[in-house]
Amino acid sequence: MTERNAAPVDSWAPPPRPEWLATFLTETSAWDASIVAPLDADELIATAMHNTGLSDFGADDWREPFERLMRAINDEAELHLFGRLWTRQEMLLFLETRLRIEEEYRLHPEIDDEVIDRPVFVTGLPRSGTSILFELLAEDHQFLAPANWEFVLPCPPPEAATYRADPRVPRAHDLITQMGRVAPTYQAMHEMGAWIPNECGVAFRLSFLSQHLACTFQVPSYTNWLFAADQKPAYAYYKRLLKLLQWKNPRDHWLLKAPEHQSFLPTLFDVFPDARVIATHRDPVKAQGSVTNLMGTIYWMRSDKPFDAKAFEELLTPEGTAARLEQMIDWIEDGTIPADQISHSHYADLIESPIAALEKLYARIGFPFTAETRAAVENYLAHKPKGKFGAHTYAVDQDDRTRQLFRRYQEYFNVPSEG
């Protein structure tokens, strides 16, 4: 990654669209997108039930967030036709997946007896090293991270004997890599594929309580509501999904990851009381500029609406970020979350000496770092040169006021500035 001079967070400019999408949008510019690709909540629910022949979505705690999201998309997101078509396909997929999950539980109630033993969660600021740490830990056979494809198409539940050759993988890969075809520059920011481990937030979409959804559309009303909403339904349904996925494909310990866990650690430990959490740390000023560029690109995939970062203060502003970081410190200090179940990983250490950093981390979380795991990690690193998908360039705000906002966090966790 490279940096350029500081720029206002709202100065982001979109790259050119790929020729195929530019042509499609031009050719359909006179169409009524809302009629061609309706995004009405009730109609989507009815269509999902019709498509599957099922009607049980499980607990009703998904309905309010779903209805709020669809209302916000229609009122605020200003999606172009391709964006509406893409969104309709995804919403139907989420709804149909819930229906199929509940049907599996109805037919096989013993799935609920599955035990999620000491799952390991990786969390931290976006762009703070959560992805690379997650991928390195996923090389360890005592952990099994959920592959992208099984989050996207989890039913019927994967089986150990056919896991690596499951016929759903090609379709899932096509769905997962759509973002890179819509915005080729996205490939420099986030590697995608059917077998790459993905974030818990992707699975949270099944409950429609997901920062992934808030980061997909410019929907400030949904985003502001989301941060105040009870997140337990998302975590509880996620546990339900994990039980399903391990039912016929057992694993010792789940390896899981999402930046948003940092904001909801009390809920995480409530639902997963024996969890081990690894918090990654990086200069938050550096991470701030990076996530702004990432979100601008994601919004632009589905809409021509100008990127309004100021409308997403909880996600983007230094004040909102600093408040969430200090909240984690307060939870540790007052005992709201179990400090002995939280370990810390510094981005600088991981990048400079990944093997040494992992050895120390394993000792803290109480899992063995074997010779086999060391060899697997070294092999992975040898085949993943930095920047192989291009340079991710972004603005970094280095003013004194912003730096002061993060002083407590940086001092508490000994996080160096990268300016």
C-alpha cells in the first residue's frame, strides 16, 4: 500500500466503470429501474417463499432490520438498474437461505446439539491486519475457518467427504467475485474467492443486522439505527449457522473474524462464552484513510450517487472510531468483557516478523504453534507477495486534532503512529 498527501474524507472520486457495465447502464438509462427490479420487502419475502416452497424463517427478529434496510435502500441509496438487479438477487438469496436453514433444523433437530468449542474471533479496525492474520491462522489445521462459499450457499450443509469438491463452489465463486468485475480496483483492496475465509459480517446478513450491509449501500437511516440496535439476534443466528456447517463437517475450533466484533464484544461473549478474541491494532489514522477509500468504491458499485462520507459518522469519522476504541478499553477496565480471553496483535509486528508474532500470539491464546503450522504459514507467505493485486492508494489525514483523538487508544495498547 502507498499513501499520498492528506485529503478530505469527502474528496474521494470514483474510478472509471468497466466497459461492460458502462454500456449496460447507458443502454438501459430510459428504463424504470424500480419496476424492472422491485425491492419491496413484502414482495421479496413472498417471492422467496414461492421459490423454495417453504414458509418458516425462524425467529421473527430479522423482520424489522430487513424492512428498515429495504425502506432505506429505496429512499436513500439511489441504486442504478444493475445495482437494483444485483441487490434483488442478494436479498432473495439471504431470505431463501434462512428458509432452507430452518428446514434443515426441522428435519434434523439434533443439529442444535452441536457444541461450538472455544471459537477464535479476530477483530479490530478495518484495514488493521485482520485479514492477513485471519488467513495465516487459517493455515493451522486445528482451526477451520468458514470458506466464502459455505457462507453464501450453506444448504444442504457441507459434508467432510465432499467438502473440497462440493458442486456449489463454482456458482459461489462467481457470486463472490462479482465485486471485482464491477469495480476492478476492488481487487487491490480485498482478495476474494470461494475458498478464501470470509468475515462473520457476511453471515450476519442472514439476520439483516450487518455492517456489511451498511457498507454496501448509502443508507444513513439504517446505519444509524444499526449501531443502536440489539445485536444478539445476529450473533445467535450466526451460532445456529455454525452448528449447521459443522454438523457433517466437524472441526476442532472455529476461526472467525469481523471488524465489527470490536463494537459488540459483550454480546459476542454472551453468545460464545468460551470464545478467544484476538484484537488487532494499527495506527487508526492510517486505517481511517484506507477504509474511506474502500467504502467509497463499494458504494459506487451499485449507485451513481456521490459518496457522502459525512452521513456515516459512526463508520467513518475519527470521532466515531475513537469512541469505539475507547469503549473497548472501558469494557476491559471495568470487567464487562473477560480480559483474560482477549489477546492483542500489532499490525507492525505481524508485517515485519509474522512467524515471531504468531508464536507470541499462540502462547497468549493457549493453542500450540506446531512445526506443521509454521511450515504451512511460511509456504503461504512465500506465495502471497505484498501487492500482488496492485497497490491500494488512499488519503491519510495527519492533522494534530485527529491524532489527539486516538491518543488514549495508542498509549493504552502501545500502537505506534505511522505518519
